[in-house]
Amino acid sequence: MTERTTETLPLASLVAVISGLTVVAVTAGFNAPLFATRLDAMGYSDQLIGLNAAANSVAPFIMAPLAPLILARYGLARVMIVSAILEALLFVACIFVPGFWGWSAIRLVMGFIAGVSWVAGEVWITQAATDATRGRVLAIYNSSFGMGTAAGPLLLTWAGHAGNTPFILAAVLLAVSVLPIYWARHLAPVMEGDGHRPSIRLLVVPLCRAPVPMMLNLSYAMVFVAIWTFLPVYAVDTNYSVDHAYLQLSVFAVGSIVLQLPIGWLIDRGNSRLTGLLLLVTTLLAVATLEVFVQWPILNLVYFFILGGISSGLYVVALTIIGAKFRGSALAGAVTIYTLMWSLGALIGPPIVGEINDHLGPAGLSVSMVLFTLVFIPFVARDWWRNRKDDGAASA
């Protein structure tokens, strides 16, 4: 048993930061559909709408070298509080500078600020959790963040996308997210490390020391975005209901929320690397059989529920491995690279699926996701085999 296993779980600290991030997730959940809908109503082309969304996605890559420095210099709580306030002001600014260029600039800055805040929150949660409970804590966080994201579009439906209301609502939500963070600011883990200059080394070292969790998150991102983007297209191409495809996506999201806690429990009770390997292999088997289950009555919903849970579990197990391996500013660098893996997967996944679809037709979706999982299995299996004795001793 390790020394960290015997530490007391800082429950108040974790409740505060998870609550704050869940409120932020609600805002993130209606960010993309809000801007896309408004720009479309203004008459902008799909290409320009895509570029506007890309501004938000590119920002984390700009943020990466600076994030560890910012966290080390100003601390986790202060960064999250200031980030929420700045992002709230940017949503208000959208009212005064409407249109493609103004909103694209704002979304670029939003993406930078949100990226730093997201890294700060995940560093806080990962470092505050003990080795014995990290899997379950991160599972609760992932489920809470998922519920917040899912609630975003529903809230936008209630508020409407026209006028100034959605921008004001987003600003209010971000202001509310400050409250639990401010209340628990003195409980935030202390960041140790060099806070005087940007450090590329802090990003390169974790990528070299722990490539497998980065691969797991990259795989998950590509599978998730492929399903979320192309399942309705698959429905059109195979002549089954698009509305049913939307239902399948909803069930997929529910699975990614509900199944996280048992996966977290499994991580804490067993071997995190082995759990990651089993989840990756199971995801491979699931996506390989997509065409078998996708139109099967009732059973298809069970299939998407399980697929959502096991694929999302890759995120939790990967972040658990990172939390056990890094501390302080090294953890900040590792979480930053981990976050970039998601952004990279979201950027490269859809074009790959589109290219394969052009050659294989509807079957391309399943083939793409098989590639997104199969290519990483040898690396994950090798990492588990090499560390199996150390992992067994640590959990004893």
C-alpha cells in the first residue's frame, strides 16, 4: 500500500471543484450550437461556420506552452475564478460585436481561457484525490461534466437562441461557477514548480514518460467524435430513421454518464493499465460490430448505452494513470498534453472518417473506428505487460 492510499480524501475540496466545472460544462454544452445557429440565421456559409468553430478548437494548442506557467504562478483556484469571470465578460461582449469576425476572435480567446481553466480543474481533482479513490473520483467528475454538457442544449432550447438572452444566461452561469471555487479556494492543492517562463519541456517530458494514457484519450476522442458526427449520416445512407440515430446518440451519452462509477470502482480495485487495455479491446469489438446492432430493435439501444460507457471509461482510466505518475507542475504539463490529445482527436478524426467513407460507403464509419482503437492496442498491451509486477505490488 502506498503512502497516498492512507491519506484522507478532501471531500469538500473535490465537491467544490467538480460543482464549479459542472456549471462550466453546461455553458460549454450550448456554446457550439448557439454560435452555429446564430451565424446560420445571419446568412453565413457552412464553411465560415466551421471556421468559427475551429477558432475555439485551435486555441488549446496556443494555450499549451503557457498553461503550466500560469498555474504555477497564480494557483489553481485563482486561475479558475479569473477564467470564469473573463469568459462571462466575453459572452456579454458577443452582444456588442455580433457577426463572424467579432465572434471568431472572441471564441479564439474563449478557447484559450477555457483550456487553461479546464487544465486547472483537472489538475485540482487529480492531485486532490488519493491513490485509493482516484478512479472513482475521476469517474464522478466525468459523469458530472457529461451531465452538464448534455444539459447545455436543453437549456438553450428553453432559453431560445435568438436575442441577447443566451449570452446573458451563459455569463450568469459562469459567474455562478465561481462561487464553489471561491468558497474552497484555500483547499486547492498547492502548485510547485517554475512559474517564471513557458516550458516546452514540461509538455514533452510527460508525453515521453507516459505516452499510453495520451494514446487512450486520443483513441477515445476520435471514436466519440466519429460517432457524434457521422451516425446521423450513416442513418441517411442506410435508410433508417435519422430521429432514431439522434435517440441512439442520447443513449450513448447516458451510458457515458451512468457507467463511469462502476468503471472507476474497477480501476481502484484492480490494475488501471489492465483496465485500460480491456476497455480498449472491448471498444474495438463494439465498434467492429456496429453494423450488426445499429438497426436491431431495442438491442441497438443497449448496444449504444454500453459503447458510450466503455469508450468514455478510457478517459477516466487514462487520467487516473496520469494522476498516479505526476505531481505539481509536472502534473499540469501532463494534463495539458492530455487535453491536447482530445483536441487533436477531434480535429483529425472526422476528416479520416470522411475520406474512408468516400471509398467504402456507410461501412466506412465502423472501419474508421476499428482503426482508431486497433492501432493503439499493441502499445497499451506492451505497457501493461511491462508494468504488471509493479502495478500488482502497488495494489497489494
